[in-house]
Amino acid sequence: MAERGRGDADRDGDVPVYLARPGTADQLPRQQHGGVFSNVEGAYESKTIDFDALTVGQRSSRSPRATNREELKPSKHETNFPPALIEPEDTLRIKKKDPQILDKSERLLIKGGRIVNDDQSFYADIYMEDGVIKQIGDNLIVPGGVKTIEADGKMVIPGGIDIHTHLQMPFRGTSTVDDFSQGTKAALAGGTTMIVDHVIPEPGSSLLEGFERWREWADEKACCDYALHVDITHWNDSVKQEVLSLIKEKGVNSFQVYMAFKDLYQLSNSEIYEIFTFLGEHGGIAQVHAENGEIIAEEQARMLEMGITGPEGHVLSRPEELEAEAVFRAVTIASQTNCPLYVTRVMSKSAADIISQARKKGNVVFGEPITASLGTDGTHYWSKNWAKAASFVTSPPLSPDPTTPDYLNTLLASGDLSVVGSAHCTFSVAQKAIGKDDFTQIPEGVNGAEERMSVIWDKAVVTGKMDENMFVAVTSTNAAKILNLYPRKGRIAVGSDSDLVIWDTDAVRTITAKTHHSAAEYNVFEGMELRGAPMLVVCQGKIVLEDGNLHATAGTGRFIPCSPFPDFAYKRVKARKQMAILKAVPRGMYDGPVSEFSPMSRGGTPSASARTSPTKAPVRNLHQSGFTLSGPEEAPIRAAGRRTFMPPGGRSNITSLS
Amino acid sequence: MQPKPAEESAVVQYNERLVIKGGRVVNDDQSQYADVYVEDGIIKQVGENLIVPGGVKVIEANGCMVIPGGIDVNTCLHKPYLGTPPVDDFYQGTKAALAGGTTMIIDHVTPQPGESLLEAFEKWQEVADKKSCCDYSLHLDIPHWHEGVKEELEQLVQEKGINSFQVYMAYKGLFQMPDSQLYEAFSFLKELGAVVLVHAENGDLIAQEQSKILGMGITGPEGHPLSRPEELEAEAVFRAITLGNRVNCPVYITKVMSKSAADTVATARKKGSVVFGEPITASLATDGSHYWSKNWAKAAAYVTSPPLSPDPTTPDHLHSLLSCGDLQVVGSGHCAYSTSQKAIGKDNFTLIPEGTNGVEERMGFVWDKAVAMGKMDENQFVAVTSTNAAKIFNLYPRKGRIAVGSDADIVIWDPDKIKTITAKAQQSALEYNIFEGMECHGGPVYVVSQGRIVFEEGNLQVHQGTGRFISRKPFPDVAYQRIKYRNKMMCKQGVSRGMYDGPVYDVPATPKYITPAPSAKTSPTTHQPPPIRNLHQSNFSLSGAQIDDNIPRRSGHRIVAPPGGRSNITSLG
């Protein structure tokens, strides 16, 4: 794109009049195109969208590539797209550590595919270079020697974004069996080209250190781009500062709090209120693990007391009501604090219903069902095979109601639930067996990164609930918008990263632990036949999956920083903030008459003990010193006896009804 | 059904015999034209052409409705605030109740945290026995939960005749209980067969909002509803119901003040939860727009918790739910503080004592806003003002019904009576009436309490101390019948689970990757209550990290055959 931009600028004269604009070298303000969803002028000829003008953030990463532009100059024949829409600044974001990408300088042409974005589908060819989509359109003029892929009319979709994974997550001195390499390979094999992992710092430890540790692990091993959520496991002022620097400097815009895991991660309502307030001010997304930890603790004790120690105790002690209750509470807190809320792992009908009701009432809340809740149910907890039952243990648990997956797929299709994660967090049977005598000790997590896209295709698109555009939205685009990575990720457009998938709608796969790419011995979808699978996966401009063969290289994944205030969530929040400010004005005006009332106070005894006040901790307790009464008054019998107390100033109107 | 001997003497002295003629007897299930004969405070006969002794006082009902006297299940006539009692004590308050057609109240005993429940109960009973003009019973509020409370609760239920206890989800740092304590309280009260009353508001968030609102410089009564938005009420109602479902315990929500809270109750009932909702006079007849009144005293008079909803369509909505049975009982939440007492909070709305009037107006407004509007029929009117309360609190059929053997608490109700509510004409000692100026259709013509006429064509003839304490037994059918069956169901479930135990033990534990030093902090579930058997911790003696710890590929370590050779354990069954 870089060299194209240069070339275009030189040949401005050749540009059709209707496309030429004064000052094309400048960044174009995004409003000129009417937002990301509208077509740019001329888009129908070339199917290009001016990408750079639409980007927000990410500018800082451009400078290192100034040199690349010159050496990539040769491809200047591309003239069939509107040059005016291409700005000279390119968008290739390559960090210093990826020299091999530049060396290879992979160029790819996908021919004859049907591009499916979340808003529209159309037939066009795609030309990619340097990990970025350079051209979209028919009859592209591309340099010779480019590798060409025939899509044969198959769908070409933006690579999936798995917004919820736990790869290489430490647990009691061990860690999940899928590390960043294994896990991202599984993701790629399923058509997911970006993951967002959760950083879980130990309660009491530094969030920043945790973040750096995760970065290190992921940089070393990840095979695809990644971003990170940070979980807030405790709350105080220093954590507050760390959250701020994570938002401002480290590229993290989403933070998870826990309403469960009592005495470990669980935070109180007041703490959650403070966190949400803080995130709302600084443009973060508040993610919440919604389950009522207090009641769970009680129920767990009860189950163990009853002698239920197997995995079925897990689901019995965490009934879906407790999930729904916590979701309701989280929604309430978020709406009080005017902070966008993201509910991770929507596992049950009732929790999903609460979310969709809240959305209908106008709350800014996003729900994330996971692969497991969309693809299977909780009846397996009662399996006679302990290892199998234990492999389904995750929190909130899968609902034993077998109609749940269907229901969640419906809500996903209707837009009430927004994105699909996998919550991929795999433990071996041996690790799960830590809890063989006590279900509360079973490490929690299910697989799903690899199966995620196919499960949705099979359960929602094939069944006719969802169209292919919505499929793209829930697997990729919405996640990109929430993370503020759109349209760099989550869209096939000129300037977007070349993370894309050729989706074979006819493929049928049988899921089994024997062939999956995860290291887990068990697959919770074992034996399930799923229609729809990726035929070819392009990640960072390279083919990583072709003909069933995975060519992924550990360490090629880049950390993608997410900037705060994603429009998708914050546009409404910002507007509401202004409304809230306006609302406060008339209240303030009322102050005056209240204070004038002081001489009237006669009822209170001066010996007001702090204990007796139903509202503790008043900010100002003026009356305690102001009143010097000579003791408690006799309880009055009739109103007539003591009806109107004339204050010194004679304000008789104060007790009359106005 | 007979009054206790001690109380009888007072009643017998009057030995009043009454016959109510020509009225239409309206119970919650049917209406019929019948005469009612009352002797010794008990209804002796109901029917036409009764044969009664001579010299009996006759009341001509002239076709008016004869209904069971109202039961007001939520009053606070002795709840002190900062050491001062409310201006309506048991005398003043019950007088107002009788004037409005209510012949029984259930008052809240509100001990301070740390105070003994029993002592508080006795204090209340003493005061009420001295002053009350009508029969009464008591709810006990549990200020905080600890082991010692349990004994007192047991005694109260078994010996003192109390079957309802209130817990608070609001008033942080004072009465509020965290969820785990609520769970314990619910579990314990359920075993006792008591009804759990819940003050449902999210106290944590209220505390945050209050300091925020005060920080913004808003100190007047409007800060009260602003800091307690109805969402917080709905959230707490939802949580209380969830707890009730988990514990399998009936839940009674006191003071349903907002649409969303009422809707939450209604939805839960549709899902089968055993939950009852109690709107109060204030939430049924007025709204929270008055908090913004320029007159501080007026605005403060409306302060109660949860606050009245500023949404003016709320009363209508609550009446609709009441009519269709989604809400069951109307209380008054009567807790009267004078303007000077309210002024304790003149510079800080959080200090304004909370409470509104409503005991006198309660029945009138339900008639005016629901029956006269055509939402509700007269039988349902009887149900929500009297019968349902009697059933939930196990007073039925002694109270809440006109039938032979029931107490002679009878009201002759005139649907056409029109009254304008004003503080000048009320029985309450308050300077302010929050319903001031409202016109109310329907009201009592005669009120008979304990077989005596106490209200006759506008004149009240009451005597302090005639009210009796009515003791109530635990396990009211309307709440507990379903609970009992569900308990049985749940027991069955437990059995089938127990059967599963065996196979679990057969699993060969081969924790290859586990280093033997599991730090307590890293497990998401370690701090759960200690497991009963923790055999594996001592059984494993691994020598530290294993050499293949870092090789997560499945092929390398797939089947770790235990000594017994159970290869089927990792195959999918």
C-alpha cells in the first residue's frame, strides 16, 4: 500500500475527476465516508474501501516501516482503484521482531471468492502483500510470480477472533496443557487468526508484572496475532494506577472482574462499583465473570456434606440461577456507573435472557457465549466416566438443560448476544484428577478454540438461524469492534490485515480428540459431526492452513495493542454522560431552601448515637453540634398539640403544603 | 379460635352482641347476602333469617358490603429513630388503622444491632399491650446474623408465636447482611417454618451512590431517590428470590415500590418461585415526583426506603399486578415522623428518618384506584387487604374471613363514600399527610373490632390496651405446602446423586504434572469449605517437577496406565 500511495500521489492527474480531491495527501476525516459501514465512493468498481482514513489509533507503529516503502516500490502498476482514496501513509504494522515477514514478502492473490463481511457479501479477488490487503476487486493487476489461490466461489471471510482464551494459564504450579503455541495452532486450524488471552495476576500481585509475563510467554510462542485482557483480582489505589497505565501505555482496553471464587478472586459490590466507575471514565470495557460466589460457597459446602464429590457436584452447586442473578447485578452496577459491560461466558438461558432484557432497556451490555455453551450441554456431568465428566467442568457450568445451545444460538443470531469466545482452557485428565475426591478442586476449563467457528456454522447458519454476514459479525467483526481493532481486524477491506479464511460450507468434520490440535486428551465435542470448516487460512499474509496441513511458526504472533474508548461501546456511553451532567443541574438548585429550615429541628435528641442511624457514615453531620436540646420531647399525642413550630424567622409557609 | 383466658375477661365484660342485617358478605372467594350475628367477639352465625336473642344491637347495612376487617401487615409504630419514637405510637396508630377499616396490624420489632431479639420483642409487646386499640401481631427484624440469634429465633417461633422475620439487604454497616449470611438466615428460618421478609435494596451500591450524590452537593430530599434508583431495588429483589429458590424458602418482599421490582416478583412467580410481594399505600397512591418539591418539609415527608418511584405511572402498574394476583398483600409501611424529626436530615438527606403514613388510607386507596377503576373485583379487594395477609402469616381463618368461628373483626364498607384526605381530619398525629388533597372513593361506615363497634358514622370509640397479641404458628400452608413437597423432591435428587459416588473412586489418579506444592493461592476453589475427605493429598509423594512437565503433547503421555490397568478410564464412555 505504501508504494501504491506514493505512486498515486504522483499520478494525481490521472485520477478521474470525480475521485480527485484537494489535499489527498492528508488524512481523510472519517465522517467523509459516512462511517465504516457505508460504501466509499467508487467502491463498486474496485471493491476497495479507504481503510486508513477510517483507522483510529495505531499511528505510532508506522514509522519503523518508512524504509520498506522504497524497497517495495515495484508494484506500481495497480491503477484500477481510486488513488484518491489511498493515502500515502500506509498501515503495515510490523514490529521490529518480524524480519522474516519482510524477507519473504509474501504476496498472495485469492481469485474467484465471495467476500463476506458483516455487512455485505460480494464476488471479488483479493491481493495481499506484506500481511496487508492491498487490493480488492475484479481483474486486479498484480505483479508476476504471485501465488494464486483459486477460491472457486467459496466464501472468503475475515479470520476469526477468539476473544476469550486461557492459554498457558498457570494453575497450582502447573499450567494448562495448551500453551500459546499449541493453543494458537488449534485456533488457526479452526479458522481463528487472532486470540485474546486473559492475564490472571495472583491476588495481591502486580497487574503490570502479570501483563509482562504473559507478553513474554505469548511473544515467544504465539503463532497468530494476539491481544490481552487483564483480570482485576484485587482492588486498591495502586491497582488503579496500574490499570490506568495498562490502558494508556500498554494497549489493554478490557479488564475482567470476578463475582465468584469467594476469598480468591471475588470482589465485593462496592469494589466492582469503583472499578466500573474507573473504567467508565478511562474508556475500558468492564468484563465480568458473573456468578454469585457467596451462594456458591454455601452450596458447595452443602453438596460435599451430602456426600456428592464427583463432577456432578460442580453443576449442582452452581445452578444457573446464580449466574443469572450475578448477571443482573452486574448489569445494575454497570448502568449505575455508566460503564459498558461485557459478560464473559454466557452459559445458560436465564443469563442470556437477562442480557437481552437489559439490552432492550438500553443498557450497553455485551454477552459472550462460548463454544461449549453453544455446542454441548451439561448432561455429561453425570457421565459414569469420571474423566469425561470432569473434562466438562468449567465455570459457570454448562447447563444441564439440553435446549440451551439452541436457545443461545438463536439469541446470537438475533444480536442479543454479541460475540463468541471459546474460553479455551485445557487441562489433562491427570490435572483434572486433582479433584477426584472433591469436585471443588477440579481445575476448570474446556476446549473450544478450534471448534468455535464450525460449531456456530453448524448450529446456527446451517440450521437457518443466522446468515453468513451475521456469522462473520459474531465470530470476528464484533470482537474487533469491542477491542477497538476494527477495521484493521474483523473485515476484508483494503488496508486491513490479511487475516482471512476461505470457508468451505460443505466440509464435514467429525470432532475427535484423536485428530484435534489441542494437547488435551478429551474433547468436549467428541464425536460431533460439524458442517463447515476452513479450507484455507491466511494469517499475517501467509498461508498457515492448506489442504489440512498446518504450517504455523511459533513466535510469529504479534501483540496488537487495543486503544480505549471503542466507539462500539462508548459512543452511547459518552452521550449518556453528557445527559447525566445536565440532570444534576436542577438538583443543585434545590439546595437553598433546605438549609433555611434549620431552626425547625426539634425532634432529635442530642444524644444521637452513631449506631442508631439507619444510614451510616454521613458525609456531613452538621446537626449533631448544631442542636442543643434539653432532652427528648414527650411523645406527642395529637397533631393539634404540636402542629406548627414557628421558627424565629416566622416561616409559616414551610409546613403548609405547596 | 377462642381468645386466651387472660384476654377474655376484657372482652367478656363488654359482652356485646351484634347483628349486622341486610348486608352483602364479601369474602375473598364469594359474595352473598347474609346477616351476621356476633357474640363475645366471635362470629356465631352467618345466614339469612337468623334466630338471635332479644336486645341485641342491630346494625343496618342497607346493602353495603360486609367485609373482613383489614390486616395491615407492615407498620412501624414503635421504631425509634435516633432515640425518638415515631409520633404515631400504638395508640395513635391503631386508632388511625381502625378509622380506615383495618382491624389488625402487624408491627415490626426493630432491635438495634447487638440487642437481644427476645428483649426487644418483650419491650414491643409490653408497649403494644398497653396502648393498642386493635389486635396486633409482631414481625421481628434481624439486625445482624450470628450464632446466638438462632436460639432466640427458635424460642420466638416456638414459644412466642412469631412466624415472620425481616432481613435487610440495605443499610450498609448497620442492618445489611451479605449474601452468605442471608443464605444461612434463610436456611435456618426455613427449618423453623417462618416467613422471611426481605427489605430488598442493594445497600453496597446505595452507600456508593449516597456519597457520590452528597459529593455533588445534593443534600435535599431529592438526593434520597437519586441515590436509591429503582434498579437497585429490582436487583435486590432478584437476588433475594434467587436465594429463596436455592434454599427453597418462601420469600416475602416488603415494600414493593417500583415497577421493575414488581415485575421481578411477577416473573419469578411465573417461574414457580414461592415469593410474595407487598406494595404499600404510598406506592399505590402517590409517586416520587414530590421529592423535588420546593417545600422541604413536604419533600421530606415522602422519604421512605425503597423510595417512591418518580415514575408517575407506577401506582397504576402496581394496582394492575395486585389485581391479577402477582402482588398479594397491601401494607402501609406506616412509620410517622414529625416534620421536626424529619428535619434531623435537613442538611443531609441520608439522615432524614424514613417513613410515610398510610395506615388509615390503605383500604380506601385500594378501593379507589383498583376497584372503582374496574381493575379489581370486591373479592380480590378483600383478598389483598385482609385474607392473603391472614393466610401468609397463618392467621386464617381466624382473621381475614367472615365465617362462623372467626373473630368478629368486620367492616361495613360503603363504596360510594367520598373523602378528601387531609392532615386536618386524619387520626394520625402527623402534620403532613402525603396524600393531602386526594379524593378517595369508598370507605368504612362501621368498623367492628373484637365484636365491638369502634367506628360508627365518623365517630371513633376506642380504648387503649384493648388490643390483644395474636400469636401465630409456623409453617403457614400458603407458603409452606409447596416448600414441603419440593423438599421431598430435592431429597430424591440427593439419593440419585449419592449413587454416583462409587465410580468416582475407581478413577486412578495419576497426577503426572502436579508438583506436590500446590500453593493455596493459585486454586480458584481452595478457599471453599474444607472437603470431607482429602485423601489424595497424602497419597501422592512425587519428587518434584517431572522431566516431561513441559511437553504438553498428548501423544507423549496419553494413557498413563495405573497399577490396576484400568485402560477404559480415558476412553470416552
